[in-house]
Amino acid sequence: MNLLFPYMARWKAANWTRYHQLLTKIAQKGHHVHVFQPPALESDETNFHEIDVKLPENLHLHDLHIIDIIWKKKYPFDKLVKKGSYSIISNSRIKKAIKKYDIDTLLLYNIPQYQLSKIDSCFTIFDFADDYIAMLKHELQKYSNAFILKFAEKLLNKMISNTDLTIVISKVLAEEIGVKSYIIPNGVCLEEAQIGMGTEYRKTYKNPIIGFIGSFEYFIDFDIIISTAEKLPDMTFLLVGGGREFQSVKNKIASKKLENIYLVGSKPHDEVLKYIDSMDICLNIFKPIPISHGASPIKLFEYIAFKKPVISTRIKEVQNIDKDFLYYADDSDEMVECINKILLNKDDTSERIERGYTLVKEKYTWDIISEQFLELIQNHKQSHLKKQ
């Protein structure tokens, strides 16, 4: 298979997404994966915080040039403008690349790629990986209105009907779109999660360590974490990641003069794993908003791969995944209660950890998920050929 993936961010970035995991596995299985990416950009988004990443032999990166006056200039709604500009400019180049690299499979994942969904020279897949309408509404803020959102929803529905196969990241989103789709969740590479790899980091901080990894974005409820740290001054709260809310979180910590919260910023994926290993308890803390409820958090599976107890807010898809191995807290009082329960009741904690690990091992590894993805493609390609 020769698969082309038009990415809207830099591939060698601190934000290690489902596409990095899934497409890397596919390349390692012998398929050729061509990733097209926009130029480098100074941005608060971790999708553009570049790091050194070793690529598998069959994964090929292609930079699409965009003139500086378009790409480096700051605009109102900068994120939306740049994504839209990149998608428009890349359309003709992607079509040429399909011929040049003999592409038989095209993977799309966002509304600005609508024009590419019309391509009929290869097998097309749409990955419904986020609540795109809720994301758009947030990015537009006060300029959001019913007309814009309805138009975006119309384009989204057309993308689904245009493409040959629709996959979706969660049961919540599958029910939301209301058309035939196949769930391809997130997961973890168990081989990467080597217990003991974070020993040196653990020595750096006072124990116990309560930790969070992930993007510092609007859908993460840092207020709960900060409030909990305020109530537990003798425990370390270690927050790993970066993003548009990083400075705001840093300012809140400073205003409360909290010395038990440590912000280490964006880190390469292998370092992130070391930080997880150094933690005693891991946090999967989201705000209860639509984009959160449909998420299948990679961090959740990575925490479990290291056999860590996990405290989560009550978001719908996480509750769908849970088989009585998670702890839940929607405010700081509940979180304090969960932390104490985990630390004091070791037998219950161990049982939950093992239940979670067994589930992940049997259902949520990238090896298993990539095989499911490849099988879906093969089966639908055969059906597609029979119809022609």
C-alpha cells in the first residue's frame, strides 16, 4: 500500500498524535507512507514545537512551500487562517503527488481538506478524530454563529459521503455522526513503556508525585489540578507539556505562590514516557465540554501501560473505555479523596491497575489497532473494486 497523509502540522513535533503512532506502525509493516506537511512556524501550539525524531524507513516526509507573507504573518483567528491557506495551496500539489508516488490510499482528517475528499483516483478515508464543530466554535469565539457552524457541518457531512471509508476515534463520535463508520481508537505501544526508565526523574522531585502529561489547551481543567495541589502542599504535582494555555497556567501557579507544582514544558515522546514512569498517580483531567466527551486520550493508555493508577474526570468516552479500573474526580475535593484512597488502599489500587493493563494489552495496543485499520482498508477496497 502507498498511503498519502496531508498533515496540518509539523511531523517531527512535541505533540505525538494518533497519526504518528498509527502511520509509523503501518510503515514498519512494510507499507509506504507519504506525509505532506506545512513549513516550520513559530507557534505556541505543540504541533509546531519541533524535536528530533527518527523516522521508519518507509515513512517519507514532504514539505509544501508556502510564501512567508502568507505563512509567517499573524492574522485574526491565526490557526484557522493558516490551516485553511495550507489546505487550499496544497490541493493541487497533493493531486500531483498521488500520480508521482503511485498513491492508492489517501487519509484525510479535517474540514479544510474537503476538496481532497472529492478525489476518485485512489481509495479515500476520512478519520473523524475530534468534535470538529465544537473545535471550530471555540476557535471563532464570539464570532461563531449558527450560519458558519451549519456550513461547516454541511462540509463535514459531504466529506463523509465523498470518501470511501469513514473511521472514528470513539463510540461517542460514532453515535454523533449517525452514519456507518468504524471505530479505530487510540492506544499505546507497550514495548516503549519500560518500567524503571524514569528512575532519574523520580529522584529529582519529592514523593509522592502526582502527574499530568498532554497539551496545555482549553479543554484541560488545570484549575482542578492547581486547587488540589494547594490542598496537598506536601505532594509534588508534575505537569509535562506545552501549548496555548501554558503561560496562563504558569501565572496562576505563581499568583498562588505554589512551590509544589513543576512545569517542565514540551518534551520528546521518549522523555514524556520517562516522566510517566516517575509518577505515582496520573491525571486524565478534562473540562466537561463536547470535544472532551468524544476524546480517546492517548495519555490514558500510556499511563496504564506503565501500570499507574489514573484519576479522570467523568468524560463519556473514557467511561465507555473504563472497566472498573479508573478513579473519578470532577473537583479538587474528589481528587484529594481519590489520591488518599490510592495511596492508602494498596490492594484495591493494585487490582485496578492490573484490570486496566489487561484491557489495554488485549484491545488498545498500536499493533492491534494498526492491524484492524489495515484489515478495514483491505476489505473496503475489495468491495470498492467489485462496485466498479
